[in-house]
Amino acid sequence: MDPAAVSVESGLADVVTLQRRRQARMSAHDEESFFLDTLSEYQWARDAAGLAPATLDGLVKPVIEVCEYYGTVPWQLSPREVDRYFAGPGKRASSTLRAKINKIDAYFAFLEQRYAGEIMRRFGAPVESPIDLFNRPRHRGDFGLRIPPSQGAMRSFFTSWREDLPNARKYFVACRDYVMTKIAYLSGVRAAELCGVCMGDIHWEHGQWGRFVVQGKGARASGPRPREAYMFQEGRALLWWYIEEIRGEFGDDAEHPRAPLWPSERKPTAVAALNLPIAPAIVPSTFRRSLHAAATNYLTGPVADLFPHLLRYACATHNYERGMTLWEVQKVLGHDWATTTLRYMATAHADPEVANLAASSQAAQRLVMDRGNLR
């Protein structure tokens, strides 16, 4: 072969090799930049869908966490690497792991839908979620069966607690905890919702017995949504007594609309914008502890403990057993979907045969009335 030709081919090979090395370096940089762009795009898309600002950052944190650990981009991750990370350095409580894995899977659904073709063209990598059939959580959230106390056990629980209130070391605090627990049971609101209620959120004139406004949990992590919670006749009388006799003993301006309905024992502090002493509100963890203590002292039966969300289950189950329809229980709990409400009533005692007879009887009565009206 001509030495000159060999020399030219060798030179071309060196140029091609150099160009490939430069492209490889640029590709690695481009991949990282493109990865950051997709994160921003994903957050913008979820923002457009109406998710709360506080929720948006949490959507991408698990993706960044795993990618930073391996020093790579998402479309280079394998299921085995994700398994190894969450079984080792990223291991957390099972509910936390479920949440992180679901967020990673949701991000990959976004990539597959919008950028799979571009990633393949630019980087030669297929977009396939590392959350496969074997490490994908079987469900979102904790939908385990929660068994609330029976109606009789709850009546006995509140009766024993009420009778023992005069013997409490801190009477006003004990009354606050008792009324708060009873309102949570009657209204079915969540602990965080109940703790955030202010005096101005109570509307005695709404509905038949009055209602109060809570910052409800938004569907699909879309952020808090205000809704009216029901207090019913028993709750109205109890709450009226609490506000008239107990609430003013916590040493702050209890009549101000922004004063918490359920103040803590801590010393009131002056709110700069109001120049008024306002007590800090009780927090869900404190409510949970007081409920545990009350259950230990006054709850009898096979269910030996209570926590705030179990009161929500008890509210749904007992109202349904007392004759509320599914739609009415759904309204009480503030659910968007009846299928969500059904999970709260898994232990409800219902007899379909009795319900069928009752429905048939009602239909027959309506038919008789209709015939009478036609005459």
C-alpha cells in the first residue's frame, strides 16, 4: 500500500477518534443539562395541573437522590441499581420508600410520554422505568384494614372520660382534649385539619347545627382545600360549652378570629401584625399523645388503643351503621370519590338482605302514594 495513503488514513483515524472523544465529553454534559431541563419541565407540567408549590419540590427529590448517588442520569438507571440503593444507603420506613418509588415511577411516565424519542436520538438510550414489576409497590399509601371500636365502646369511652374530668390534674387541658376528641369523632376531620381551626372558622349559623371551616387535604397532593365540616347537634352543644366555659382560661385573647380553637399550654405570645397575645395552637403529635393516654384509661373492649385517624374511621363506620347513605358519609369526610369512602367502612356491619327488604318496602309505599295522587 502506498505509504502516503497509509499516512492519510492514519491521520483521518486520529481525527475521527478525537472527534468521538469530544462528542463523548459533550454528550455527558448535554445529558446532565437535558436531565435538569426535564426536571423543570416536569415541575411546570404538574404546576399547570394545579399541584401546590410545596408539593412540586418533593416530586423530583427522590429522582435526584438516586441519580446523585450513582452519578448518572435517570435513563441510565437499572432496576437492580434502584433495588440496591433502597435496600442499602437509601433504606427508610416502608411508607417512605413507597412514596419515593412511586414518585420515581411517575417521573419516568412523564419521560416516556414526552421525551423518549428525543433521548433515544440524542443519547442512544431507551427510556424505561427502573421501577419494574418486581420492585413496584402493590398500592399507593397504607390501605391496611383499620378496625375502630364499636359504637358501644365509644359511648362508654366518652362517658367514663367525661365523668373523670373533675379529677384531672389540669382540668382545663383535660376538657380541651375531651372536647377535641369528641368533635374529631363526630365530624370525622383529620388531626391536622382540626388543630388548624381558629375561632373565626366557626359558623354557628350555617346548616342546621352550625359548621366549621377546615383546610382539607387536597386530592392527589394538590394542596389544602378549605371545606366546611359538620358538628351536628351533639357537637354544637359541646363546643358551645367549651368556648363559653373553658377556652378563655388559656390566657390569650380568645375572642380574636385568629385565635386557635385548641390552644396549647405554652405561654401566649404577641402577634406582631395584631399586637395581641395569641396562644399557639396544639399540634397533631400532642393530640395523638393525649388520645393514647385517654384510650389507656377509659377505652374497653378488643380495640385497646386510639389514634386520630382511627376516629375518622369510627365516624364513617358508625354513621353508616346508623343509617347514613354512602354519599352522606362521603360528604362528612370530605372525599372526592366514593371509592375512598368505602375503604373507611370496611368493617361496617351491613346486611344486604335487610337493606333489600327495606328498599322494596319503600318502593311499594311510593307506588301506593303515586296511585293515590292519581286518583
